[in-house]
Amino acid sequence: MSIWLLAIIIMLIAFIMTMTGRGGGNFYVLALVLSGISMNLSASTGQFILMCSSLMAAVLFSKQKMNHWKLTVLLGALIFISAMAGGFFGHYFNEKVLKVIFAVVMFIAALLMLRKPKKKIKTNSKWLVSLTSNGDTFHVNLLITVPIVLLTGFLSGMVGVSGGSFLVPLMLLTMNVPMHIAVGVSTFLVSISAAAGFFGHLGAGIFDFNLAIPLALGGVLGGFAGAKMALKSKPKNLKYLFAGTQLVASVIMIINVIQ
């Protein structure tokens, strides 16, 4: 497949995925793997594309106040370290194992998004932290959030998927964060996770600049357009788009593993 044709595919993926706060790392890896590129190189390239496209979208979302900085800092600190570790150790795992992990992560995330969030969250737990920013207050249960975010960061860095695949459901289901804010926070965190995962892969010597640069260009253009569209979209539509694309990704990857 021509690298420029692949770049166009990446651009379309970035457009759709950026709207949901995921960035598209999972589909980037899927497209690269199906084009014949090895899983480990696909993971490192996917992280680079994701880093560039999500950073572009994060800037646009922040300008529209689609972010909660205290929540972003808390989750970002956790995901940065774990994603870098995942990126560095990813090449020690068998490619088929990575693909299976990829598929399972996507499927679980899709199911989580179809659940309705709790209307009320208990605020008397000793593990609960209240964060206020821009007039909004959200309650974070550290006992649930810390382990999930650490695992999310490690897996996203190792496999090259978007950390937003679990971060968005986590914020919606356990913190009652509105969909647009969840998309903004997740996009910023995805850029952090992608950067950490990319540098982990780079440290392991798994990267090809000649392959990555043209594809990243397509990702940036798609990410910009997707962010603009997200600002105009209804939260309910974004939620269903998130769940639908997750299911598609998991099914396609499972079929790819079987073949």
C-alpha cells in the first residue's frame, strides 16, 4: 500500500476518533498492521501519530474550555509513567499476545460506554477526592481511579492504543463528568500517554521516521477537523460513536488474529 494512501486513511481515522476523545491510536495500529507492518513497529508509529494529532486537538479543546485542569493533572501524572513503561517493555511480548490484548481492551471499553452512569456518587468515602475547576466539581475515587489509570497507561503504551478507550468510560461512569469535558480531558491525557509511549518505543530502538512523518501529517489534519466537529456535536451522539467504533476495532482485530 502507498504511504500517501495510508496517510489519507489515517487522516479519516483521526477525524472520527478525535471527536470522541480517543485520538485513534487503536485504529492507527489496526490500519498499519493490516497494511503489512509488524505489530511492534505499528505500535511505535501509532503512538507518534497519536501524539501529534491529539496534541493539536487538545489545544483547540482547551481554548473552548472543554477541559478540567485539576482532573487532567491528577490522571496525567499517573498515565505518563505507566505509558512510558508500557512502551519500553512492549517489544518483549509476542505480537499475537499484543493483538489479543488490543481486542479485549477495545471490546470491554465499548461495553462500558453502553452503561448508564450513576446519577449520584457517594461523597463520604475516605478515598474520595473533590476537584474544582472552572466552576465544575467532580469526585474522584482514588481506590478505583488509580489502578485503572495505571493499567490503562501501561496497556496503551505497550499496544499503541489510545488511553482514551478507558479514560472516557472511567470519567463518565465513576465521576459523572459531562461527555464534552470527558472528551477534552481525555484528548489532553491521550497526548501525554502517546508521548510517553512513543519515547518508550524510541528508547527501545523501534521506530522509522520515513514511515511516521507522512502518516503523522495526515493525523494532524484529521485531528484538527475532528476537534472542530466535536465542538458542534451532541454529547449523546459522541457517546454512541465512541461505543460503535470500539466494537468495530475489537471485532476486526480478533478476526485478524484468527487468520
